[in-house]
Amino acid sequence: MGLFLISLIPAGDFDLNQVDDSTEALDRSVKRVEIAADPNSIQDLQSPTVSQGFERVRDNTADSIIGLYTESGLIPSVHLPNSLTQPRSDLAMVIVDGDVGIWDARLEVESSAEVEIRTTIPPSGFLVQGTTEELNKLEFNSVVVAVHPVPTGLLVHPLLTVVEEGSIMVEILGWKDDNLQRHMEPGLGLSSSLTDVASKWLIDEWSPEDGRFWGEIDLSNLAAMIEDPAVAYVAPLPVQPLICLMVTELMLPAQC
């Protein structure tokens, strides 16, 4: 048995001292790093590191949910019924120069007219709201390469673009401000209110919070409702809010 085990040892020198030396060579020291936090703050560990860089050049396009906006206009990617192709007079799709930083372009657009950028449509588009007079000023801005009309179909859930008859429970939303809070009125000199919209077009309307209404609408009135400047988006009412609405009307105890 001993001879058998010896035969398994590989040929060549096997230096036990070499193993001991490599073990002793390991660094057993422990380095301690301390971060001196600001005692007057629970979040300030140290000054942030700011690095400089360059923004990549963008295409002069805006890729929306209904198609691609180019300098020449909209290339549709979905079919919209005629009732949802009408332009909103208070909105414009603004394409900015891809060679200009998107943040710099945003500041330039908002400073050149009394308008509000409601959302960014990558890579180089802004959905802008304002009066017709103020929107027209944007065409003379040096960073703007194109200003296009916005069909009402951009502001509805895709399901509502394929169902045109009957009635449905919907949620209508108002516009957000810079603090992401929704409002009943759009401001900007646009005389409109989500409350008035809901009372005019919805059946059994109810507002769970500012800038939001739930209710039933006849789909034949959908296009007319979306033309109102106070409306930012319309979608079918999700199941959970629908249950909450029913519970509220029946005055039943529930957690929503």
C-alpha cells in the first residue's frame, strides 16, 4: 500500500520550504479607510466628483408612440382614426439641432417664448405647450430645426385608437409641473380646467386627486374632449381604480 501511494507522487523536486516561504510572503496587514461625514447632514459624505465630457451628436428626430418626427414631418407607425388626427392648437412637436446639448436646447426653447416643455421625445424632440402666438415664436429660435403639429391621437392610450364605439370607463390626466405634480389647469394663458372637461364629457365623474379624473365617456365624444388644453392624457381606467370607484359610490369599506 505504501509503495502504491509513493507511485502517485509526481516526478520532480517538491520543496516544502518553498510552500512555507510563499505563505509567509502574504501581506497580513489591514488597511483602514475612514470617511469623515458631515455631522450636520445625513447625506453629505464628501464633495461630489464632477467629470467633464461631451454629449453624443443626436439625430434631428423625435421617436413618438405614433411615429417618427423628422425635419420634414411625421412618419406614422400606427393607424389613427380620422377623429384623432386633428392637431391640438396648444401643442407643438419641436425638433432641436442634434449638435446642441439637449439641456442647453431645452433652456433656449423655454427662454425664447412663454411655453412649457411637457416632455422630451428622444432623441431631439420636445412636446411643447403654449398659445398659438407663443408657439409660432419657436420657429425663429436658432436651436430649432422644425416645429410640427401634434395630433390628438398622441395623447390617448393605444387601445382607445382602435375602439371607436360604445362607452368606457377612462382616466383623464392633467399636465405635470417641474415638481411632477399634476394640475387641473394648464396655465400659460390657456383658459381651461380639467374639472370643466370632466363635468362636460364624463358620466359620474370623480377626482381621486388633483389633476386626475375618473368616469365614463361615450367614445364618440373622445376626440372632442382631447382637444381641450387641460387634457394631457386619456387611458382606459385600470381594474383597481375601477373597483375603488364602485366601492366609493356604494359607500362600502375597502382599502384602495
